[in-house]
Amino acid sequence: PRAPLIHSDQQRRSHTDELARDNDYHDDLNELSTEPDQTHWETPSTYTKRSDLYQCGLVLHELVSGAIPVDDESYLDQQAHRELKAHGVASLAGLNDFERSKLVDRSLARLAERQKITAGRPLSPYVGRQLKRIITRATAPDPNERFESAAAFIGALTELALPNWLLVDGLYRAKGWKGRDWTVDPNPVPHAKRGTEYEIRKGKPGNKDRHHAYAVSLKSAFDEIEQWSRT
């Protein structure tokens, strides 16, 4: 996935019908990266270094799992739909730009407070506990619970030791992890007792993969490989 550019000027985007264009995509990410403590544009501003790190956390989420949706309708919670009903309209298209902007802002703030901004793009199954903890900490609603500095954020990332998963011909592959090449088939196979299971294959670099094990879920398959050690 492409790495989105997050601007720090907090400018509102103009609502257009061409969200696929890069400029519009970047402007939409401005809106989505508005964090819980920056919703009301306080004076003086409460924007801090940890606000930038929040945005970096969203970018990291996208780097490992793909772009999150950028259309406003994807971020309307139940309260936002009640507000639309109170306005007598069925969708955002029925509001003027100002009312639409404020309604979306309020909904985004509520989602950010519950760490639900990225709900439209759940983490990929190969994202392990360590990396998930880093993303969760970087995007914590409370700034005091985030990384205290960019150095601390980078330090946590550099301590990670993880397989480099690639999706190749419909299979997840990681080369050279702990001296082995790994393959996980995302297509479940039938199992008499568990219903379905997922095959894990491994092999020495340059050799053909051979069967290693089955896992009850994709997540457990990746966890097993991440924690594997030669005995």
C-alpha cells in the first residue's frame, strides 16, 4: 500500500467526487488523522509532538494493512445518523458543506475516542502482538498514553524482529525467517473436528517448502511462525 502524506496544518478538505486522486486522498487523511484532543480547535492549541505521533500511528497501520477508507459516510456512527435524521435528510449529500463538515468532525472525534478510526481496515492477520501494541499505543485517545517522543516510537520499532510477509500468488510467504522460508495458505481446508484449519509450510532457503503444521486460524498460524524456534 502507498504511504499517505499527513499534513500538520489541519486544513479542511473541499468535498469533491474524485476521492481517488492523490491530492484528495491526502486531504481526506488530514480529516481522519484529527485526534480526540484536537476536535474543537482550541486556543491556545493543545497540538503537541504526541499529536504528530498519533498521525504516524495511523500511517503505520496503513503500511501494514492497507489504506483505510477516506469517504465521509464510512465514519458516521449511530449518533451521526440520528443527527442526519434530525436534519430531515438521509445522507450527508443533503447537508450544506458547513453542516456536513461539523457533523463528520463530531463523529470522527467519537470514533477516535474509542480507537475505531481504523475499523474500516482491520489489521492484517500477520500483524503480531508486538507490532499491534505499538500501533495501539501510538493511536491511544489519551496523549499521555502515547509514545513520549519520535525517538521512543522509532526505538520500539527497531526492537521488532518479525517475518517480512508478502502475498504472492494467493499465498503468504516470508523468506529467511529464522533460517527458513515460510508459506501460509489463507484458504482453509476441512477438518473433521475443528471444521477448518490452515496449512503452514516451511523449508530451507532454496529448497521446496514442505508441510510443517496446521493451525486453527490464520492468526494462530502467523503467531506460531513468529514464535517458532529450532529445537
